[in-house]
Amino acid sequence: MAEQYEEDMIFESCFNNQPVIGQKVIDREFTVYQSNKFTKKKLSNLYKNKWLVLFFYPADFTFICPTELEDLADSYAKLKKMGVEVVSVSTDTEFTHKAWHDSSEAIGKVKFPMAADPTGQLCRDFGVMIEEEGLALRGTFIINPKGELKAMEVHDNSIGRDASELVRKIQAAQFVESHNGQVCPAKWTPGKKTLKPGINLVGKI
């Protein structure tokens, strides 16, 4: 019973502030480490005229996290060409981010901003903060240039993510945003057939 109560409390603490798809995200300023500099960034400036991915992870100097950030770093150039900015977020300080970047071959590949959220406020805004641990769940949030949340996924911290699937999701989100009335079916990739919902499709798929 005690273990179940603890699991329920963690679930409640993480998801009671979960953002809503289609609504504008809370604006927030934070410090990032990027290109050997510490700078202040604001969400509203980051998604202005571009798409934004917030990529939450538990902590620097851990195990799954460097594999995820390295994978994301390998897709960063492609995402930039798609008009997408990426910001990784953990509850570490900007100084820890720099130390990790300087000491890890995998993290040394990271060119995108690494946000510091030592108070956990940004994590709480997106409903991924584990209060009992002071760490974030693995949460990925796709935000359009209007600041609206278009897609999100939250993983248990033992499950790593795949940057190629993130790229595919953004491609689909960008397509439907610019093609009014069309939707993307399962496993859709650019160039494949889309759907236009209507009465003539009912029972035909």
C-alpha cells in the first residue's frame, strides 16, 4: 500500500499542471548554456517565427540522458533547416551544463541551448517535475510559432526517446498547419498521401 501511495503521489505531482494541446504555453525566462556562453532566453522569443521543441530530461552526468542528447544533436542541423529551435531542459545549473559539455564527448556535440531550471519552475509549467526527486521526467513538447502546444509526450525516466520520430512528428505538424483541412495518417512522412476528413471517408478507411 505504501508503494502504491508513493507512485500515486508522484503521478499527481507531475501531471496536475500538464499543459493543454492547442493552448498557448506559459511564457518564462531562463538561463541557457550555448556556445561557451551563458545567456538569458525567453520562450516567446524562441518560438517567434519558428517552431520550438522543449526537451526535458532528468539530469546531467547520468546514463540515458547523454544518449538522448547526442541523438538529438545529430538531428539538430536538419531541424534548423525545418525552422525549428531545440532547447534541452533539466534542473541542473548552467554551470553544470558547461562542465558536462566540456567533459563528455557525446554532449560536446550539442549545439542547441541547454536550459538551466534549478528551481524547477519551467518543469512545473509543463507538468514534468518530480517534486520528491527534484528532477524532470523525459518530456518532449512541440510548440508552433504562435506559442501553441501542438504535441507532447512524457516518458518514464527509464525509457529513452528517438530523435527521428520527433522529426517526423514536427514534419506532420508543419504540414497540417500549412494545409488547411488535411490530416496525416499513421506513419506519415513527407511525400506520402494525406487525408481530408469528410462524410465520404466514413467507413472507407
